[in-house]
Amino acid sequence: MPQQSDTHEIKIQRMKELTRLQARDLTLLRRRIHMYPETGWLEMRTSSIIAGTLSDLGFEVLTGKDVVASSARLGLPSEESLKSHADLVERQPDTRLDFLTEDMKRGHTGVIGILRCGEGPVVALRFDIDALPMTERADDGHRPAREGFASRNPGMMHACGHDGHVTIGLGVAQVLMEMREHLHGTLKLIFQPAEEGARGARAVTAAGHLDDVDYFIGNHVAPTRSLDDGDVTCGTWGSLATTKLDITFRGLAAHAGGYPEEGKNALLAAASAALALHSIPRHSGGQSRVNVGVLRAGSGRNVVPDLAEMQLEVRGETTEINRYMVDSATRICEGAAAMQGCQVDMVTVGEAEGQHSDLPLIERIAGVVARDLPEMQLSSQQNARNWGSEDISIMMNRVQAHGGLATYMRTMTDMPSAQHTVGFDFDEDVLARGVEVFCAAVLDLMDHPA
């Protein structure tokens, strides 16, 4: 009779063999996703492919309003944009029309696959699926262009690796379905829409999908030239909380030469606000950020401007510091509008919270990698400082609030150009590594019934 250690080794070898067998398919799938990128809340084709694939594998599949709470979605595209993109998706290759729902066409994108395996913990994995509003390089120096899988959706590009995340998630789904006899508990695969701009996680969280989760794991591909060394970093911390705001100043137009006193200058209100926003006193409790990135106003040199539109973001090292920045920005914009006799409307279009990973879960996954995936090198710092902001923080915080454990990992790969640049690409060997890390972690967490 085989010893327990022998049985475990057989299980891990089977997982690796299943991953090896799908390696070529992972590359092909990544390229299919890369060719048709979709920005936040427009991920209709992507969601249909994910839903169809999970259904074919035997997962319980949630889509549309069962995935995201309608009222919690932030930064929605216009109705015109939704309709025109839906029309485009229906004509594109590989779209799973049998899973392209009316909800998806109205911006309720994202998919959750559930595998119920009796008593045991609830384990959730998160994979973000959206692209960026960028135009990809088209010259032969860029591998996707040279090899024929560059973006075919104008003004959209997978420039952050989410096409790889989708692929890893579906690879994990295939392997773990094949190995479901080793799982005890419930597995949730969350394919999250609208991560860019920090818009989608709150809607998934508001729908209640994290409320029963015991273990939550996310991952992002990261450049090998970053401060991380090795192949895998099992935890990160320090993503800045952030709020993205669209602000509209409304005044009253007037002839600038004839009756300037009758006008109410929205441009001056916005300009005054922009200068004052960048003068918000920094918080003593940690890092804070503010940036006015867009300012549009005016219709002619002889017209007092009656409309000005501003896009800005604030960030803070903690959720509390970010709230201080939001409150300061609100007060400044309202004051600037009042000085010119204008009205101001402020709309939150994106939001993320402060983030940390739980050390016990980091250590457990690191131990799994060291034991079961010794060919991979663990980073020398297993809880690395994060950069920017990430709305996975909202999901992690919800899990942690009820006593669950969460971590946000990195898998390192070569990148010829930085993320969020028009020449972004990555070494596709990371796809199989990502599948193995997730699968090894889940097999360990769901190894025995509760």
C-alpha cells in the first residue's frame, strides 16, 4: 500500500503532467485573447469564451447580474459604446454566442466558475480580464505584430498581462476539474471585469461572492527586472488606496467683450481647483498622491466658458489617508466652483482600498512551492512591497474582515517593454508556471475534508 508521501507525490506529478499536456493550448488561448482585447465593462467576447469553457469543463457558471451588483459598477461606458461593441463582438471569431448574454451586452461582464466538492474550505482565485485603452505597436519589432496576434480591436490592447491571467485561470480550471477527487470544499474561480481604473472588484464584492471565502488568492505577472527575484513571490503588501473622480464645473456663457459680467467662468473654476488640488498638504501618516490628468474647457476665445470637465485621482498609503485626500479634493472643488458662481458635480468612477497579504497564507503557499515545485525559485522576499493601486484590495479586505486569509502573489516573466506601454508582451512560459502555482496551492488547501 503506498505511503501518504508517495500518494502526494503521485498527485503532484499528475498535476504537472496535466499542465504540460495543455502548455501549447495555453499559448494559443493567450494569443486568441490578446487579439481581441476589451476594456472594462466591454469584456463581452472574453466573458463568453470564459463562460463557455467553464461550462464545457463541468463547472457551475455564473454570468451577468449574478456576478456583479449593478449599482456598484463604477465608470461605465456609454450606452452607445456598449451597443456598438456588442455588435462588433457578435461578428468576431471564437465568440461563444451561446454564452453571450443580454446582461453581458449591457455591461454586466465577468464570470464565476464554481466547483463544489463536499465539505471543506471555500477557496477563491481571482483573475482579472480587461484590457487598456491603448493602440498596440504594429511594427515587426513587436512580437505580437510580427507573429500575427496583435490587437484587432482599435484603441484597445492587453498591455498589462490580463490576457495571461485569463489563460492561467482557464488552465487551472481544466487541471483541477481533472483532479476533483482530491478536492474537499468549494472552489470559486472569479474572472473579474474592469480592474483597470479600479472599477470592477467592488461590484463583484457587493454581490456577496467573497462573504463565505476562507482562502483567497490573486496573482499578477510581473517583470523579472523588478525588485523581485526568482520565479514566484507568494505575497505583496502596500498597494495604495485610490479614488478616481470625474468632475464637471457648470457656469454660464456670456460674450467676453460685450457682457463679461453676466458670465460664470467654469474654466477659471476648474483651473483654480487644479492648482489648489496639487497643493493639498501631505499626510503625516503615510504616502499620499494627487493628479489632475485631464482638463477640458471652453468653446471660443470670445466666450466666457460655461463648461469644464476634469479627471483626477487621489491615492493614499491607507484607506484612511485616501479618504483624507478625497475630502480635501471635494472641499477644494466645491470652493473653486463657489468663487466663480458655478455648480460642480463629482462622480466616483474608480475605487480601491489599502491592501496587505496574510503572512500565514504566504508562508503556507511558499512551503507548497518549495516542496512540490522545487524547479521554481522562490523570491528572497516573500511579502514584497506592491506598486500603484489594485482593486483586488477590496476583495481581500472583505475576506479578511470575516477571518479568512488572503494573498496577492506575483509570477515573474521576461517583458520586452514595461506594462501599460504599447510594446508590452511577455514570455509565455509563465502561463504554465502560473497554472502550477495556483493548482499546487489549491490542492494543499483543499487536501482533506474539514
